[in-house]
Amino acid sequence: MAWNQPNGQNNPWGRRPGQGGGDLDERLKRWQKKLESLLRPGAGGEGAWLWLIAFLVVLWFFVGLYQITAAERGVIQRFGKFVEVRPPGVGWRPWPIESVTKVDVASINSSDFKSRVLTSDVNLVDLHFAVQYQFTDPVKKLFRVRDPESTLSEVSESAIREIVGRSTLDDVLVGTTRPEITRRTKELIQHTLDYYNAGITVTTVNLEDVQVPDAVIPSQRDANKAQADKERFTLEAEAYANGIVPVAQGQAVRMQQDAQAYKSKVTAIAEGQASRFSQLEAAYSQAPEVTRRRLYTETIEGILARSHKVLIDGHAGSNMIYLPIDKLLEKSAAQAEQGTDAAGSAPKDQDPGTAEARGRGER
């Protein structure tokens, strides 16, 4: 049978009896009419608006619900002003009048930093360190510092620069001194953050890697060599000073002692000459003529004793004359020395008359 007959009874894709394709269109039309009747002002419109308002109220209520976990704290703000801090649990706030900001106060965060630092002994090092921290005060974290993470980064780099800048390269490279450096760095970071009221607590500071830049290794070696030369020259100068200063001090002491001895000698000679002059004055007052002769004789003896001339008596009656000039010169020099030593020290208890008699006996 042909499929394109006018009655269409033999079409294999035709609608079977009882399929109900037109019922769906009718249902859509009925629902559209009901909705129009509900929204149209009239008997059914007021109930629709009440349903819509109730739906919005329920929706607003569900929007205001929030939940705070055990690791969080909720900061409540009413029109932007801080109200309170909510503990963990389920709560509700009237949105948009109030807002809640959740702050994680239990988790430990970590930040890595890389910095190039100059040590106290003029050495350049590349540092890689990490700082572990947590937000312990949610209010300070939100309202005291604008960007806590950036603040922590700047404070950490400043602290590590200060601590390493006061340490030598050996202290930074040696593993036994690193804990002391990290401890001092942690204390300085925490002190600065507390001063800023950042609400951040630093748990640990780890100095993970320390490297000397390749570009500065030759210059660093030259600097170390110059430092070693400086120390060597300083030690040599100190050794030279330690050898020269005692010698100079000994010479100064010896010169002072020589000067003191010379002073004592000159003083003693002057005192002896003054005493001798006083004795001669007393003797001269008693026997002027005898004293004058004795003084003249002693003066002539002193002059002739230092003279290189030899007087020979022509009436000796001998044709052969032997003159031991060398012996005479030695004798005259010895007499001159003895006379100089005993020039100013005449015995004070000696009687002038006795001295005069001895002089006459010698003549």
C-alpha cells in the first residue's frame, strides 16, 4: 500500500491512538493561565504576593546563616563597625546589616624568603629562610595592619639582615651557630610584630640554605687576604713595640739614675769644697803667712803634676841622666786622679795646724 495516500492511514510514522501529544500543550497553557491569574490584581493576586514575600523572607533567613569551624573565629561587623568575635559553631546575622569574616587562628602558615646580606666581616651571602606563623588575634589581623603577609615579609627580611649583619661568615656557615642566629631572628621578628599589633605569632624560623655568590668569590678572597695581612701586620707591629718599648724604658731609667748619681756627685764635691774653704778660712785667720805659703805650694804641685815638662837640677854632679818619662807620666796621671777624688772631701775633724805641719814636713 502506498504511504502517500490522501487519508494518511498507511503512514508508518503516524500517531498511534492514545499517545496524548496534545495534552502537554494543554497543560502548559493551563499553567500559564493560572500564573497570570495569580499575578493579575484580583481575587487570586494577594495570595501570590504573600507567597512571594514569604519566599523572600525564608531566602533572607537562609542567607544570614553561617558556620564557623573549630580552627576559625568569626569577626562580626555591624555597618562596618566591629561588634564581637564569635566562637566556633552555627550562627545567624541579619544580612546586609551585619557581616561575618572568618579568620583561621589554628593553622600554621609558612612563608619563604630569599635575601642577599652583608656580614660583619664584609662578606656577601645569599640566604634562603622560612618563617612559620599563625594569626592568634583575628581583630588585630583585620584592623591593625592593612596587609599582614606583606608586613611579615618586610619585618622578616629586616630582622635577618640585622642579625646576620652582626655575625661573621663563619657563624652563618657553621651549623652549630645557626640555631642561635635563628633564635635571635625569631625574637626580633616577634618583637617588631608585637610593636605593630599585627596579631601574628611566629612559631619557628628556619635558615634553610646559605650560599656565597659566585660573582663575589674572588673579591671575597681578596678581602679575606687583606684582612689576614692586616692582622699579621698588627701582630708584627705589636711585637716590635713590645721589643722597643722596654728597651727605651730601661734607657730612660738608666739615664735618670745616671743623672741622679751625677747630681749627688756634684753636690758632694760642692759641699766638700765649701767645707774645705771654711776650714782654710779658719786656718788663714789663725796663721795667714803659713796658710798662704801652703796654698801656693799646693797650687804649684797641682800644676806641675799635670805638666809634661821635666826639671833637672844641673848641680846634681852626674854626667849620665836617665829619664823614665813613661813612668813619670803614669805617676803624674795617677796623682792627678787621686787629687781630683779627694779635692772636696777634707776631714772635718782634722785640725788646721796639723794639716799645716804635714805640709811643711812634705816640703
